[in-house]
Amino acid sequence: MRVAVVANPSSGRGKGARLIPQVDSLLSSLGVDHTTVTSRTAADPERLAREAASDGAEVVVALGGDGHVGNVANGVIGTEAALAVIPAGTGNDFARHLGLDRKDPLAAARLLASPSTRRIDVVKVNFDGGERYFVNVAGTGFDSQVNEHANHVKLLKGTLKYVYSTFVTLARFKPGQFRIVIDGDERTVGGMLVAVGNAVSYGGGMKVTPDARMDDGVLDLCILGAVPKFEFVRTFPKVFSGKHVTHPSVQMLRGRRIEISADRPFEVYGDGERFGRLPATFTVVPGALPVVAPAPIG
């Protein structure tokens, strides 16, 4: 089986760079026929993944964090290759959903000696100016602004970075008015954020859509209404256990096709990366991506 590793050396504040020679050495010792390429620009991961799949790689490995995984997935979707993940980021939520040990990335590399695959859903996002896919969670409104802030935080990492960015963003955020159409059913809500989950968590363990599954052909939607800032601060910690869903200002909905627009041009972030601005349409594509995973996906 031919394997291509697309590595992000800047992932995890340099963790990716440290892992590249370790993974290369391990795969060689295991007899895995592989090549390794590194990304240098934001456009590289998707391009390199697509080129690797086109050149005959049967497994394309994303060595990096959640954003890198999402970009590599965009290059793999629609090809014959499977996606594998070697977690090297700060949050590594998608790796957790696959059942990988985020603290032992070399364990994920060992799976490539005899990889087993299963198929997961992906989500196609259409917006003004483009089309992208995500595999984990996308959001708009408050959480997209948190994501944008977190991407510029250099001194913190992992969950702490997202918590810090949450409170910085909260101080200046104003709720918006969202128009949401779920499988043809339209509603208008005033709120802080709308998150679309193919999987459970983002931001290093924030279980925004705790009942989501990556193989059920359905999207989970979390809508947080407009709440006073002190109430948000009081309730925010519950997102790490998924218990925020019981709050009266939270709506949890499900659908296969979700259209979202707003009274101002909120950004849409998917897998931690900026996609574009609202309006946007989210469509689940069932079973579109084979992934290497050690255990059943939840």
C-alpha cells in the first residue's frame, strides 16, 4: 500500500516539525512504502494531497492539527485515496473522534503498517465565491470570531487558547439576526452563534454538538440565542461536557441541508479554517470519505 504523508511543520508550535523525522523513520522500519512532503503555504496541504492521490497514493496522511486535517481532506475527497491522521496540533479534536491517542502520535503512524478504513460523512459548504468541505465542525457568528482571534494567539495553545479568545471576543461581540432553513423549514432567530456539527467537538474539547456522529448522514445544529454576557460566562463551562444543550437559550436541531444567512456578513469557519462569509449552505455528503481509524467512530 502506497502512503503519502502531507506534513505541516508549524503545527502545534513546532510539534509537526519534530514529528516528521520520527514518523519517517518509523514508517521505514515498518516497511511502509511512503513519501513525505511538507506544506509551506496555506494552499499547499490541499494541493499536495490531491497530487499524491492522483499519483497513486492509497492513503494520504495529514500530519498536523485540525485545520491541516481539514485542508488535506479537501484534497482527498473525490479521489480513490483514504485519509489518515497523525495528530500534531493543539486541539486535535478530529483525531479524538477517530479514536486516536492524541498524546501518542506515533501510535497513529503504526496503524499505517496495516491500515483498516471505514467511511465517514463530509459536509459541503457553498458560499459566495466558493465551495469547501469540512469533516468536523463549522461555525459562524460568535464562534467564528473566537476562531479568528485564536488563530492569532501565539503564547497559548490547545484549549487554553480558545478559552482566552472566547472571553476577549465576548467583551466586544454583538448578537446577530440569523435566518436558518433546515431541509426547507425556515426560522429566524436572534443569537450569538450557529454551529454545524458533523462530529462532536472543536476548540480542544468543546462538545458543541455532543450527539453528532460522523457516519449517520445527518448534520447536528447548535443555535445559541442572545444571552446576557454574565449568563454566557456562567454557562460557558458546560460546553466541555455537552450539558449546555439543556440551557433554554440553546436549540439543538438536525438536518441534511442547512442554509444560513444573517443581518451582517459573519465569517464561516470550518475545521478551524476561514471559508468565507455568509450566506452559506451546508449539505451532508454521506460516506464520502474513507478514513484510517483504530476503533468504531462515534
